[in-house]
Amino acid sequence: MADDLTEQPDAGDDDYTLERSLTSAVRAALEGMDAIAIDAALDPLHPADVADLMEQISPNERRALLGLWSMGIDGEVLSELDENLREEVISYLPKGVLSEAVREMDSDDVVDLVEDLEDDQQEMILGALKDVDRVAVEQALAYPEHSAGRLMQRELVVAPEDWSVGQAIDFLRRDDNLPEQFYHVILVDPAYHPTGYVTLGKLLGSPRVTKLSKIMEESFRTIPVTQPEEDVAYAFNQYHLISAPVVDEDDRLVGVITIDDAMVVLDDEAEEDILRLAGVSGEESLSDRTLDTVRQRLPWLGVNLLTAILASVVIAQFEALLAQIVALAVLMPIVASMGGNAGTQSLTVAVRAIATKDLTGSNLWRVVRREALAGLLNGFIFAVVMGAVGLLWFGTPMLAIVIAVAMVVNMVVAALAGILIPIGLEKLGVDPALASGAFVTTVTDVVGFFAFLGLAAIMLI
């Protein structure tokens, strides 16, 4: 078995997903308590792939794997694990193994690891750090959650602003405590205020006598330590930053944020928006227990139930009409469904545009007009289609006109609701990704049913 596993790390060449053969082989090795096969399977893998594998197996299998894997879990694997699994994995690790893994991690990764743990586990991890590292992590934890202070790392490279290239290179060669990876040398004045930074490429490509201040990057900007992390990620994406120094309220340098950390935030924000648009908690993951999943989804399912009841109340007002003209009951869901889909399309575009700060007061009404016009044109197109379907199906010209007009009305209202509701919620300080879906669904259902049945009551009776 060990020979089979060493042939290929089993990460998909095209999509970077783990192949089923790897997971199956690991499970077989766990059943046979084959530590050699486990080592052969896991040692060639990237830490992110090891984390993916651990997320795909059961808790009992994870515990057995950690006991058999001779190389043991390290800091890189811990930092790649889904945060919902970290607490479980940490509880399985011997104190010595955990201490060694934590010492390998950068300060920002340690902060990310401990901030959601229980107090006893948090204290155990902090106790494994060197005094200077523990102080750095505790200071970061004192900053607001989801702020730049939590995101930054303390490992950085600093040089006086009046140094030359030669002085900086000599310093870098002498220093034994450089970060494993860094992109800029940050320049500071005597008060430790960052004044610029120099890329390693320019540093190595410039004559030794060149002053660092002469080769600073134009992209330089600082990040306030209390700035929300989503704004930090936006700045990195908007201004194409690779790293950025973090400053305190006195504008003194306290840390640095790098592109990999900003990418994680961007990914988390996009994932959170997608989940919330579906009425799912932004913290839900595939590794959650069943009861946790039920608890997270139940509230918004309850909200959806209330909106469905409201739509049913509208339908109930036309009970006699529906009993008299059965064709209305057949065609009614089509109007509501088309409105719901149109509203979801407009809503998705609006929520993402708000998140990326592309939708602002200066272009709001232009976007609203565009959505209204798009809804109107789509409404006319499908009105013709459904009018023809209604006429051929039921042979009643007036019924065809009713569904055609109702289709236009609901498509326009759906497009407007999809753009205006998230904007309104955002103005009220409510996350538009979380709450918009239920309101848009309510509007499209109620308006769709009322327009269709109301027109039918006027035109068909």
C-alpha cells in the first residue's frame, strides 16, 4: 500500500482537488493501522491538501490519523484548516506537538488560530510561545475583531529613511531574524513613522550608494490598525498592493499586512455573501455538526415561511376567482417564478456591487434606470411568449393578455426590488446579503400574485 501511495500525491492536475483514490487509500491505511502508508500518503502533500483531506474524513478518522502520522501536524497545516475544525484537531494533539507547531507560525496566523478558541485552549497555545511572541499576539487580540490589527503580522523588515542601498543590503545579510517571506523594506523616520517602502527587486538592482528614499514605490499607503479587514482587502485589490504597513493612532508602525492575508479576506467576504444570499450563516461549513447546521439555517427558513404565508394570504383573497377559472391556478406560479428569478439576478448584482464599492450615490440612479429598463424589456419578451402559450393552451385571448401584462408588471417590480432593497438595507446598517433575499422574494410573490389575479378579476369576470 505504501508503494502505491508514493507514486502520485493525488492532487488533481486540472482543478487542484484531491482525488478520491487518496482519501480511499488513507481510510484503508487507517483501518489497517498502517503508519508507513499514512506517512507515504501525507508527506508529499502541500499543507493545504493535508487540511482538505482532514476535512473530508470523519472525526474518528482524524483522531486516528493524527495518532499514526509520524511526521505530525505542523503550523502550516493548522493555519490551513477550516476554523470550525481547528478546535477539534487541537484537542487531539499532545501538548508538545502543538507547542512545536505553534512556534513555527507567523504572529498573524497564531492570532487567527487562537481568537475563536475556548479560554483553556487559548491559554495553552499562548503558553507555548516565546515571551516576545506571546506579547505580540496578546496585543493583536486587544484590537477589534475583524480589524487590521488582527490581520497584521509583527514580522517585518524596517530601515531608516536616510539609509543607502548598500547599508540596507548589509543589514539584511547580517540579520538572523528576518521573516521567511517579505516583499518590501519599510522606511521609517526617527519617530518610527513609515515614510515609504522599497521593493526587493529595486533594492537588489540599484547601486549601493543610492539612497533608499530615491527608489521608493509610488504605491505606498498605510493602513490604520482599527480599519475593518474588508476595507483592507478592498484597498489591496483596488490599488494592487503586495504589502502595506499598519500604523497606530499616532501613525507609528506596528505591523504589516501582506497580499496572502488580504486574499483570504476577499475569499471569505465573497463566500459569506454567497451563503447569506441563500439565507445561510456566513460561518457555516461542510464540517459542521448536524445540529449546528439546523440551528444556523432555522431562523431564515422561518422568515421564508412567514413570507410564503403572506403570499398565500394574497392568493386567498381571490379564492372564488380561482375556483371559477382553474386556468389561473395553472399559470399563477409561472408569473411568481419569473419575477423571483429576475429579482434574484438584480439582487445578486447589487449585493456584489455594494461589497466592491462599485455602487455609490453617484451612479445609483443610472443603475436603477438600467435595471428598470432591463426588467421592462425582459417583461415584454416573456409577455409575448406567455401570451402565446396561454392562448394556445387555453384558447382564451383575454387570459393571454392578463398573463402578459402581469408578466411585465412583475418583471419590472422584481428588477427594482432587487436593486433598491439591498441599497435600503445597507443605508440602515443591515447586511444586504443577509436580509435582501427574503424581502425580494416577498415583493415578487405578493406583487406577482396580486397583479395576475387582480387583472384577472377585472378583465375575466
